[in-house]
Amino acid sequence: GDPSKVTIWGESAGAISVALHMVANDGNHENLFRAGFMQSGAPIPVAGIENGQKYYDNIVRDTGCSFHADTLECLRNVPYKELKKAINKSPSLFSYQSLNLAFLPRPDGDFLTDHPQKLVLEGKIAKIPFITGSCDDEGTPFALSSLNI
């Protein structure tokens, strides 16, 4: 295809990725794409990077890396099955806390300079054409973990 006519597309989490690409670098897309298509996704609310620390700490503890000076380096050397087992203890989409996920993009002050909705309100979004829409009833699975409320 024509590299000057790249359109990024995504559905659900992929649509959230498209939205985040549009607000990354304060909307400077560096001409990597010229349009976006989001199906059932938008710039989602995300918490600050500090909100993910407890999940990282749990994985470090569950893999036996707590007493290493460089916990990230330790995690890089944990066997896959052991690391996967520790990660699987983290809240997921179908956990009671549902969309309050452990692993989300987090504003870091560099790539995502602020919360995505705030960036949109401030006009810090790629000035490109985009299409957005929603799949009928796609949200139902996200409510299944909350039936006891």
C-alpha cells in the first residue's frame, strides 16, 4: 500500500489503542498515520502510574524477586511459567473489579503527558479524520463480574 495513506484501526482494546495513538505525544502523530477508525473504544480513563505499583509489587513478591536490588532485572530472568502464574493473580477483565484493570496505559509525563480525556479536552489530539462507532451489546460481558452488586 501507499505509506502516505496509513489508517490505523482497532476494535475494543484495539480502538482504545487507536485513541491513545491519537493523544500520544500531545497529539503529534509524526505523520505515522493519516486517519483512525475506532470500533467500540475511545480514550479511556486511566489512573496515574503510581496506581499500577501495587500490581508490580505483587508480581515481584510472587516471583521471589523482592530481595533483589533491581527487581525489574530479576523479573526479566524469571522463567515464563512462573512469571505467567504470578501475573494471572492480577485482576483481569472478568474479575470483580472488572474494568479497573491492573495493566493499563498510564500517563507518564512523556508519551502520555496527561490523562487521555484531559488531552482531548485541551485539543492535544492528532488533527486527523477518524470514524468511531460501537458494537451493539458489547458491554454486557463487562457487567458479568458485577452481578452481586
